[in-house]
Amino acid sequence: MFKPKKILVPTDFSDHADRALEKAIDIAKEEGSEIILFHVIHEDFQTCVVDYCFTADEIDAFKKRVFQAASENMQKQLDKFPSSKEVKVSIEARNGIPYEEIIKLQEEKGADLIVISPHGRSAIKAFFMGNVASRVLKHAKGEVLLVK
């Protein structure tokens, strides 16, 4: 039987992502697995607005605040599940294209299971931009569990 050692759980902080995290926690408790909770901040940062362009320092400060907020939101998401304290959980945030960063992190961390929801924050956005979960499923090097 398959017993994952590291479980990667991408999150967009939606209710669907909560269900995926809850399932990953259940699996981790049962199998003694480690969880990596992961959020990708999309790579598009608007550097100019109308006639004003932000300085490099302003952009760096903004990115720092965005990453801090992502870390805080991941911790809040974990706090919804008291049983998450019974397993080893690390959190990570990166900037980039979501499915690409998920696949990169899977390879870097040696995650042998990705637990992800096929639904995200916006079905319309997923329709037009391409579904992150379907791309992860296509490119993943290990097992992928889709949680409705």
C-alpha cells in the first residue's frame, strides 16, 4: 500500500483548499507523513499605474508584505484544524505561475503526494486561465489526490 512521506498541499485559501488540507491532515496522521502547505503568489506585479511607476524599494516592500500576509493566512488556515498540531507541517510561499511552482516544489522537497482541489476561488477565472489542478495532474512526478 502507498504510504506517503511528504504531502504537498497547494492552497488559495478557498473553502475547497480547506477540504484538501483537511484530507491531507487525515492522511498524514494515519501514515505519519509530513505536510508542506504551499501558496503561490501569481507572478504579475503591476509596476506602473497610469503615469506613476513604483521604485524598486516600493516594489520590494510590497512583495515583502504580500509574502508576510500569505504566511499569516496559511497559519490561520492551519488553525482551523486543531488536528494539524498532531503532524509536522511546514509552510512556504513563492512567486510565480501556480502550477509550475507546485511541480518545482514537489521535485525540490521530494513530495510523493500532492493533495489539491480541482476547484479554486473562481471557476470563471479557471476556465479562461487554465485549471491549475489539471495542469498539476498532467505534470506531477508522483501521486495526486483531487479532493472535491
